[in-house]
Amino acid sequence: MKNMALIVQKYGGTSVGSPERILAVAEKVARRRASGDDMVVVVSAMSGETDRLISLAKSVNPQAPARELDVLISTGEQVTIALLSMALERRGCAARSYTGSQVHIRTDNSHGKARIIDIDDARVRDDLGKGRVVVIAGFQGVDEDGNITTLGRGGSDTTAVAMAAALKADECQIYTDVDGVYTTDPRIVPNARRLDRITAEEMLEMASLGAKVLQIRSVEFAGKYRVPLRVLSSFEEGPGTLITYEENEMEAPLISGIAFSRDEAKVTVRGVPDKPGIAARILGDIGSANINVDMIVQNVGADGTTDFTFTVHRGDYRQALEILKKTAGQLAAREVTGDDKIAKISVVGVGMRSHAGIASTMFKALADESINIQMISTSEIKISVIVDEKYMELGVRTLHAAFGLDKQPTAGR
Amino acid sequence: MKNMALIVQKYGGTSVGSPERILAVAEKVARRRASGDDMVVVVSAMSGETDRLISLAKSVNPQAPARELDVLISTGEQVTIALLSMALERRGCAARSYTGSQVHIRTDNSHGKARIIDIDDARVRDDLGKGRVVVIAGFQGVDEDGNITTLGRGGSDTTAVAMAAALKADECQIYTDVDGVYTTDPRIVPNARRLDRITAEEMLEMASLGAKVLQIRSVEFAGKYRVPLRVLSSFEEGPGTLITYEENEMEAPLISGIAFSRDEAKVTVRGVPDKPGIAARILGDIGSANINVDMIVQNVGADGTTDFTFTVHRGDYRQALEILKKTAGQLAAREVTGDDKIAKISVVGVGMRSHAGIASTMFKALADESINIQMISTSEIKISVIVDEKYMELGVRTLHAAFGLDKQPTAGR
């Protein structure tokens, strides 16, 4: 006999982008409800709706106050909850819709990027007890003065995770337009494999490196409350990828995936005096210009000087180079160089903590293909290298094969 | 020195139908605020928006549950309050938007046709005290369980009046696409005159007769709480028409306006037995078919029989005639006749209570133009006649002139 579970599902804007798709979601939810599970469904605004509302706002006030923007934009999800509840009721499935404010998703008052403080789940539990599917507007909440707030773009994932945490749900299922997390991008490596499981730590490293499946904040949030999180496709059947919080590294594979990014550029100052405060001085000028810096590498120098290299977003390359030339002049540095035809490739895996051989396997595989490594940077569960942009696809494919990612691992996942 | 006043204004869907119109409303409101008055503004959904939402609902569920329809449709006004507040802020005019639920417009739980029970005005007063314009979503409220309700179409007028009553506002100004209440339709009588004042009683008789400027419910509501109500144009400057609750008929003109309706048809049963219960029997069968009856006339008969005539909406004429033929057969009536080429013309005025000569002036004016009167019906402040449809315009013009409505009255209004 099947045990009844409490499931929180979240459907994004594309999944509810038209009446037909809303009816398809209703079908999926109603089937699961009919199988006996208690269902809470969090939805985003229909795709395109948020942009339509923002453009209306701009037409009356290009600097619209954040409080009123939240009042406006929150109507997007309110439309979806009503339509999905109607679609469920049409199938004979009892449903109730709630705005963020109605189910007391209490947030701070940072309009447009509010953080959830507390959820009062009494009303939701009451409805679940009566056999109803509860449909909740994602992305929105209410501050202590009753003002409508929004969590910022992508915040519906966070709503779902927070609701799952409050209800101690058995699983929080995030439906998207991909069917899970892959070992790398299938467009580059055709035999990339969907992972059945991935740890939250790995997921965070993968996400920030471009494998953008889930909002980073919602993964962090899920980790904090140990909410079992699953990524699935709205459009295809399949088990998706489960995000776990296992500490047991014995069963973990060495490497879970290969992430990469093409939007990179690097700038180098050569021959700067090797004394305290130089790095801060160089990065200070860059930071003041609101340029984000990703990798930073400084090597030990000779003759009392050192070389300092960092990477920036490719769009910031020209500006970074100019700023750096000015700083270099003041520091009496020898030379400033740069390259905006580079790419970053990273191998990610919690297993590497206990396996020193990962780096050498990685570097040897790249060397065998004559791919020169320009920079190296490492974290506890990630090794990133910068290579010439033209080698990016070859590098990703080479590493995917070198770590056997196309094969089902023999370890426990 | 000008005394500061508290003004509640209401702008309908056409008045806020585009970003440009919302900016124009903001301009008007901000100017008045700058002159020192405290301002509360109630708005409807942008024109077309409610219909768009209803058609979305139909596409997922032709029998959408009323609760969810209210969740959906209430987003229309929520969009407008946000946009108007943004537009006001752009002009440097501090503003705050509130949904019906945020300012506790408490209603019963009749979704789609809810009635206002109570308004908690603390929040509005607090904002007014801080010099803010308060922008409130019309047409919506919240029941005691926190569910969103709507007051039904046109309910934004009622929201404005209820808010004005709760705040004891100095005036409630309803902005529409006409610039006031006229002595009759200017399309028929070019020298029809805008009334500076009209009593609520007259307004109700005018409204139900086709001069549809305000929702009847909001006028009744305003009368109950003696809220000074003014109808003005969103698109033209002008003082509009003030709706009053004066008891002093000394200053009232005899007649305030001429109302008319072309959507009429009459049916007559001749020679029915003149005994108790006959009228009830005849109207009972009509009522069971959900046909609304307007005027009813029964004359004293001869030979123990009587003739019985009533008017119905022209669209119900055929059905009414058929039902009546069946009933007439059972009652052994002599004959059933009908005519769907008729019109109703009414003269309305609180002054007629004390002036018996109105009816004879009316009938003589029509006779002078050889317009035959087919039916007569009177109420305390109204006399209605049925005439051949082809005489409607002539009849209206004749009566408008006969009662001197094109001239400014010498009495106090």
C-alpha cells in the first residue's frame, strides 16, 4: 500500500504560459491528488505577464516607487492562481487559491527583493485537511504593515521551498523546462547524462557557473531547512534530479558535472611592487566602477614584483582595461595586458575533497588535447581553468569523457 | 482663505483606460491636492481589462467558481491603483495604493455581488494625516475569512460612496464620460441643459429610466448616509451635477428632467373576468418565465370584465405574448393584443408633489402635437406615458419645451 505524502510543486511562467498549459498542469496535479497525496502548488506569473506589467509601469513613471511596483507585479501570480484553481475545479478537484498575503508569507520590507521571515501555515493545513489542493502565488509576500512585497525575479522557487519547509513536506518539486540537472550541457556533449541526484553544494557551484536550473537562493534556502528538492520537466515525464544534503562522501562520485562559461575576459598587471595593499588597491578601483570580478590569481613574483590577473564579465572588459591602465601608472607597474577571447571550464564534485588526483587527471586530459591552461583557481569542491575560447567545447567534451560522466556511476547515485 | 476639504474622487474604466489617461488623472488629482484638499481616489480597472480576464477564465473553466473569479478579476483594479500611485509620485505628489482587502473593505461572502458591511478607515486617515493621496481599488473587498470579494459590475461607485461615508468626506465626486446629469438626452433635444443640482430621488427615477450616469445602488447608498455626491466629466472641466438630499421643496423646480426608453413593448388582455386574483394569475405566469414587467395598468371594466395591460422589455415581447395567450385561454378572456413599436416618456421632479397641474400640462402639450397617449402611469415624483415609438423624439422635445427645461430655473437651483 502506498503511503500518502505531502508534496509541494512549483510551476514556472513557461509551464503556465497559456490557458492550455494551465489545463495541462491541472491535469498533472489532479492525477497526483487522486492518487492520495496532499498537494500544495506554487505558481509564477504567466510568461510575458511580468514584462508587460513592468512596461506599463515605465510608461507612467520610469522611476516607479518600489512599493507600487510590487502592488502591480504581484497581480501576475494572482491571475495564475485563480486560473489554475478554476482549471482544477473543472476537473472535479477541489482547490483554493491564495495570494502571498492571504497565507501570511511574512517578509521584510525590501520591496522587489524581500526575504521571507515567517509563514503561517494554519490556513493551508486546514484546506489540506479538507482534501483541497492549495494553490499559492509565488514570488510575493506581505510585510508587517500589510504592504505587498515581492521576492525578486525567480522568487517563486523560494516560495515553494519555504512553504515546503513550513509544512515539513515530503518533497518540493520544481517544474521547469528542463528535465533535470545534467553532467554538462547536452548541446555541447550529446551523451551528457541526467543526474538522478546531486548535492546542494554541487548544485550551487553548477548554478553559479551557468547551469542555471534553479535560483541559487532557493537552493540555499532548501539546504538550510533540509527540504528534499527535485527538479523536473513540465513537458516530459521523468524522475528529474533530486538535490540532497548527504554528508556521506563514501558513496559520492568524484565528479558530478562539468560547468563552463564563455562570457569571460581576463586582465593582467605585470611587474607591480610585491607589497601589502596592492591587490586591494587594484581591485578597489575596479569595484568602484561596479565591475564584478570572478577569478583572481596572483603568483609569487621575482625581483620584488609580482603579476596580478583577474577575470571579469566580457561586457566589462574594455572599461576594466582602461581603469587598470590608470591604476598601473600610479603603481609604476611594468605592463597591462588582457584577453577577451577566453572561456572558463570547471569540474565540480563533493568527492574531490578526499581525492587529490582530480586536478592531475584534469590537467593531463587537457594537455593530451594540447589545450593550454592560462589560469587555475580551486575551491573545496571545484577546480576551474581558463583556456582559449576556441578550445571550450573540446575541453568540456574531453573532461566529460575523462571523468566517465557519460556512464552511470558505480557508487551509490 | 480657502478651507481645506476632504474629497473622495472616483474614476471609471474609460477615465483610466491607458497610461496617458492615468497621467491625466494624476495631473488633476495632484493639482487639487496642491490646493490644500485631502484626497482619496477610487479607481476601476482599465477599460477592457475585466473583459480580458473573464475571457481567460472562460478558456480554462466555462463555469468558473465565483470565489476564484473574484481573485482573478480583482487584479484589474490592483493594476490601476499601482499605476495611478506611480503617476502621482512622478509628479512629486506622495501617494499610497491599497487593495480593498488592505483597507479592510469588509463585505459579506456573496462572491461577484458582495455588499459592503464595514470599512476600517484608520489606515486611510493615517496616510491623509501624512499628506499622502490615498488610492483605493474600487469594486472589491474582503470577507470575514480573508477571501477576496467583488461588488459586481459598476461597484466602484459604491466603493467611493462607502469610503466617503466612512471618512465623512465633504464631497464624493464621480468622474465619468459625461459632464453631469441633463434635463434630457442632448442627442434628442440639443438645448437640453446640465442640471447644477438634482435630488437623489429624482436621480433614481432618471437612472432607472435610462439616463444611466450612476449605478442606482451607489445613489441609494449615498442617500442612506447623506453623502454629497457629484457627477463630473473626466475629460472636460466643469462643475458637474450635485446630487442633494434636500427636503425643502419650496425651492425645487416643478420638473427636473425628461427620461425616455425605446426598449419597450406592451401586451394587453381584454375582457378578463373582473375578480380578485386575476392580475396575480396573469403576472405569475410571466414572472415564472423570468420576464420583467415595468408599467402595469388595469382599468375599471364594464359587463363584469376588465382590460389588463403591462409593458415588458422589447426582447421579451414574443415570449410574453405566447405565455399570455395560454393564460388568456384558461381565463376565458376575450382577446390578447400587443404592440412592440412603443416608447415610454417620463417627466420627473420632486416639485410635482405639490403641483397638481403637471399632468394636465404634460397631456395638453402632447395633444397639441397630436401625440396619442396609449397608457399612463404615475408615481409620487414621476408621470410616465406610453406613445407610438415614432413620436418619441417629438414627444421628448415637446415636453422639454413645455416645462421650460432649456431655461435656467428661477427657483433656487
